Amino acid sequence: MHNFYLVRHAHADWSPDENRPLSEQGFLDAERVADVLIEFPINKIYSSPYLRAQQTIHPLSARINIPVQLEPDLRERCLSAEAIDDFFSAVKRTWAEPTFAHPGGESNSAVKKRGVAVISRLQEQESSKHIVLSTHGNISARLLQHFDPSIDYNFWNSRTVPEI
């Protein structure tokens, strides 16, 4: 049996750049993530390629001397290629209609499928039993929903950063 520790990245000031860095508070919180996870026998660390996810897990990686391996399919989903006027309404619709995608965006069903495929592949390929996945809010909520169907928009909307 594998234990996966899903980490939602720490705070980053919002910008349209998906590769934005953590904020000053985010860097402090990343140290707290390491303080919590250092207590577990972590064997492997995978991260979204986005900088904020990598920076969130870097303190743990440095403390336990395990390199972070980038996993492109842990990236956050693209909500839309076009500007969104009401972000929360747009996200709510993707939760209400899992196969719906805004123009140029990715549906929640596709996000979940992508994330579950990562977990399935790691379960098959990794002998390591304690694996950290540093990722983002939507994909981590969709992964949790795969195992607990009661996870919904309200759960997603109540989450904090960072989160383990």
C-alpha cells in the first residue's frame, strides 16, 4: 500500500502567469509544510512543474535530501484560455457540470482523469511507499473526490493554502 501526501501549494500573489512564485508568506508557510511532513517517512517527492508548487515542497526536499521530480500532469488545470469575468461562478459551473470546459479550458473530468492516472502509474512504478505530491487546489480536490465522492464545490471553496 502506498501513502500519498497531497500538498496544495502555499500562497502566491495572483497573476495570470501560472509560473508565479510564492509570496513572502508562502515561503514561510512552505517551511511549516516541511515541519509537518518531516515527521513521516517520505521516500519520494513529485511536484507540478509550476514554480509555486516546487517552492512549497523545496524546504522538505532540502531537509530530507530527496530531490523533487517534476510531474507535468500534477499541473493546475487551465480554467479558460479567455478572460473570466466571475472566477467563482466559472469554477462553480465546472463542478456542477464535470464534463463542461470553458473555451480553451480543461474540464473537471479531464483534470481528475489526469491526476488519477498519475497516482495509478506511481502505484505501479514506485516501490516507495510514502510519496508527496505537490500540486494545486483544483486538481488536488478532484483527486480527493475520486476517493470521496462527497467532495464538492463547497469543499473546494473552503480550502486554504497551503494544505496537506
